[in-house]
Amino acid sequence: MDRHEIAGHEVVKGTVKPTGNGAHVLVPRRWLDADVKVVRTSDPTSEDVPEDDTDE
């Protein structure tokens, strides 16, 4: 696992849930219009997810 240092204000721990053709993580409503970064801290466990499915 790589180590990354990110400066921020709050941390929310959650689980990624499927939605449509992608996935989402819920954050507090007060975060609306804020810039956020999502860091994956474990390997995906679902065998249904294609490995090259990125929106970069």
C-alpha cells in the first residue's frame, strides 16, 4: 500500500456503494460545494467490477 499525505478538515470513513454505471460514497450534506478527495484503502472485493473502469 502506498502512503499519501493529504491536508484537510474532516475525514469520513465509508463503504463504496454501486449506483448506475458507477459507485458513490455518502458524505455529510454540509459538504455540498466543497472540494473532496477519495482515497481507496483496500482492494475491491466484488468480482462483478471491471478492473479498468475509471472515469479519469
